[in-house]
Amino acid sequence: MAPPLSSWPWASLGQYKYMLFGPLVWKVVQEWREQGGGLPLGSWWLHLLVLFAVRGLTYQFWFTYGNMLFFTRRRRVVADGVDFRQIDAEWDWDNFLVLQTLIGAAVVNSPLLPALRQLCLWDPRGWAVALLLHVGFSEPVFYLAHRALHRAPLFARYHAAHHSSGVTQPLTAGYGTPLESLLLTLAMGAPIAGAFLMGAGSIGLVYAHAFVFDYLRAMGYSNVEIVSPRVFDAFPPLRYILYTPSYLSLHHREKRGNFCLFMPALDALGGTLDSRSWALQRAAYGGGEGGGALGTPEFVFLAHVVDIMSSMHVPFVLRSLSSIPFANHFILLPFWPVAFGFMLLMWCCSKTFVVSFYYLRGHLHQTWSVPRYGFQYFLPAAKKGINHQIELAILRADRMGVKVLSLAALNKNEALNGGGTLFVNKHPDLRVRVVHGNTLTAAVILNEIPSNVKEVFLTGATSKLGRAIALYLCRKKIRVLMFTMSSERFLKIQREAPPEFQQYLVQVTKYQAAQNCKTWIVGKWLSPREQRWAPAGTHFHQFVVPPIIGFRRDCNYGKLAAMRLPKDVQGLSSCEYTMERGVVHACHAGGVVHFLEGWDHHEVGAIDVDRIDVVWKAALKHGLAPV
């Protein structure tokens, strides 16, 4: 049996827990009707709901800022990344906000406290009372309660789960048991209650106190230093008045000191102040030794934004969305104009930026993004600018000492830069190895095809991937129906095949030619009408971006070529576009294999068919697995 106050009573409700606010909403509606349709600005019920939203946004703001690696990567306290286990554990991080809102509603509805019904916008006396109560009551009570929670058996029952999060984030601040949240509610609510009981309360005090309280908690858990050590040097007493993310991080990781709420003076008086706190804060802010600044990556995956909706899938927007495969959610629609505005801003004045990172066998891997969207790659006027952005990213990686840079999706488009050959030819002395990763992409597709298949239908047949797939399959004596209108391009590919296998490459110009073929390899978009020519039971293997829509219920639709990263990957916290957790596109995996093998050649331009099996075996050797 679980200890009392160790689990949330609404845990089984999931996302439906917000229905607990139904009575509050109904109260607001009633007051709205009573005022003849006017907004009830004097309603405590309305203020409670607004406070819930504002407080949630405060933590979200700090989460977004802390995960904007292009701003904060040099001031991180802990360099490690958050993993999916921590994200799932902290999924309902806002339970404490729900609890405090419901407690607030009970207080407002209580007939014992009529003073709360009389709203005053501003009273400076209340601020003084709240400050004195915070320093004299909230800080000591929290400090003593926190120390008690670190003793057996309370720690195992109530506080161990909170410390199980390896890396603090603002949302970690809300992860805990009901008992911890009640203690936090007491610390936050006592100054407000005291001010109202003394007749000096105001609605402005409630908003300001709640905002400052949440702001400081979110800052402490942000894992990013924002206050310069020079400020503490100029005013040394501030060290004992205001804690820092480094201060809290030491407590969270080592659990033996730094127990205060916001004021380290309590730790100094209690003998629990960790003397390393200030040195760590200085190192983290300056990006020096001992801090958690992200170092130089050894592998970089250079991606680009797919479209406006998927641009909101980045790790620094909503963790609950970026940690699952991308899909168009209705919740994102109201933010579409904001995302559109950022698209215009990035088009005008942005440069390649760091999106995410993870560690594999002690090596830092990062994903960078070119600030361009998919549709822009098809604008003739944008071609030069996109190549310039990619070139700058490659040169930056070369200066930093990156070993392998893998080009994603349209960044390696043949019509754009010849699959990366433009940059390698222009800069022959590059130390970083530029990789398109399509050799492994071809290998993944080819290894999905059952061994008993004797005939396939191939669209996009004269593309880089289509050519490699056709040449590989014909060597296996598999008949390839190559859909292309260009006899010249078909013949060029056919002549590349050994003479004894050329007969297995057949040009077709109509989809009707494949009406008896149950294995379709799709490298070109197929409309519903074109898909109708496939016989029932057809399996569509795909390398077309975006993937085709599955209109046929009697057929199977494969996903884009992908591989699962090795099990020892660390700090992976977001899904790569529509991929499952821990799964990356095959071109990303191809770059990882290139790095792990230590290959010294560039992989650009046409795919070397002879290396398809070599790359595939290397991927399996290093623990990458087919999906």
C-alpha cells in the first residue's frame, strides 16, 4: 500500500484532469451572465484560472529559453541531456498547479474568509507584509521541511522520485508527490494569506507574488546560468539572498546540501551550504572548466525545417509534442500565425542554429538546422542563398573540428548542390567529412524487400537513390520496372550494370505496367489514381519526401527509411520528425556509421553500389538496428 499523500488522486484521469476546473469555469459563466455579458474582472474564479495559465506559461517560458541551445549552450550547468524516461516521469509536472488552483478555489469559497471577496488592486502594505513573512516564515519552514524529506524513511517515500530526474529543467520543479506540493503551497501561500488577514491584501499582490515565486523556481531549475558572477562580486551579500541554477543543481545531483528555497542564507545558518556553489556558478556562466557548456560536437546532422506546422515540433517549444512523433495537432493551429512570423524572420536574418544533441559512447552528436523551409528549396531564387547557408555551416563545422557532417533531406538535393559535391569540390582541403548518408538509405530499403521477390516497380527510378536501387537489384537477378519518361537517362543507368544483368532493367512509361507487381519502391509522389494500379496486397516501400498518403486499405505502406540508434545512446529527448523515439532517418544513421567507422572519405554525389552491403554490415556491427 502506497504511503499517504504519495500519489495523485486524479492520476487515472490523464489529460482529463483539467475537467476538475469545470466548477470554476461554471462560476465564471454565472457571473458573466449576472453582469449582462460583461467580463467579470472582479471574479476570484476568473483570476484563479488566469493565474493557472500565467503560472504555467512562466515555466514554459523558462523551459523554452533553457532549451534554445543557440542561446544557452555555453552557460549550461550540467552538459548531459534529458532522456525520454525523465520526460515520461515528469509528464504531469503541472499537477502542483492544479492542486494549488483547487486549494485557492476552496479558500475563495470559504465563508470564514470574507476578506478575500473584497478585491483591492494595489496596497503597498501587503507587499511589505508578504516579504517579511516570506523571509521569516516561508524560507525557514521550507528549509526545515526539505531537510526532513532527505532523511529516511521520508526520502524514499516522498522525495526520491523528484531526485530521479538526472538533469533539472523548469518542468522538473513541478515533479513531485502531493505532500511535497502541499509543503510548497504552504511556503508560497503563507505570505499572501498573512497580508490578507492583516487587511493589506490585493489582487496585484497575488499575481506578483505568484509570478516572482514561480519565476525564481523555474530559473533555479533551468540548468542555465543567467546572473553574471560580476554581480555577486560587486555585491557579495547577494550570494546569500538569491540562489542560482548551479546552487540548486549541486543539491539535486548530490542531495547533501543547499536545501534552501531561494535564500542560501538558510543553508549558511544551518551548516548545509556547499562551498563549491560559487565556483560552479562562475564556471557555468563563463563556459569554463567545471561548467556544463556543450563542447565541440564530433558529428553533426544538418537538417532543415519541413513546413510551418512541423517547425513547432522542435525541442524548445513543447516538450510533450517534441518527445513523440510529429503529427498535426489541433492545439498547434492557434500558434500557426506565430510560426509563420518566425518563418519570415528566419528567412530574413537567421543563420544555421543548434536544435538538439545526444551522446553516443562519449561522443557529442548535434543536430543543426538550416533556417529554410521545404517549399523554399523549390524556389529558383532561393537556391543560391540556401547553398550559402549550407556552405557556411560546413565551414563552421570544419573550424570547430567536427569530424563528420551529414546532409539531411533537401540539403543534398541533386539539383541544388549535386548531393554535396558542390561544397567538396569548392573546398578540397576540408577536414570535416561531408556525407549524404544515402548509401545506408538504399541499404535499408533493399533489406526490407523479401528475398523471394522476383520483380519490383520503381518510381523515381533515375534519381540518385533510384539508380542505386535498380543497379543493386539487377545484380540479384530481380527484374526492375523502372518508371521513367526519359529513355536517355534509363539507358545511361542500364549501361552501368554488368552486361549479363542489363536485361533485368526494363523501362516502363505507364503505371499499368505494374498492375501485377506487388512490390512498389516509391521515389516519386503517387496520387490516389496512380496508386489504384497496384494490385491488392502491394507493399509500398518509400524514399519520397514527404511520404505518400496511404489511400489503399488493401495495401501496406512502409515508412521512410530509418534505423534505430544503439541502445547506449544518452540524452536523446526528442523525436526526429515523424520517427519513433530513438529512431532516426537512414541518412542521419549513415552519417553516424561514417563517424563510428572513422572513414576518411566524403560520401557525396552518386551512390557507390559496391558499398551498400559494406555500410549495412557496419551499421549492424555498431548496434544500429532496422525498424
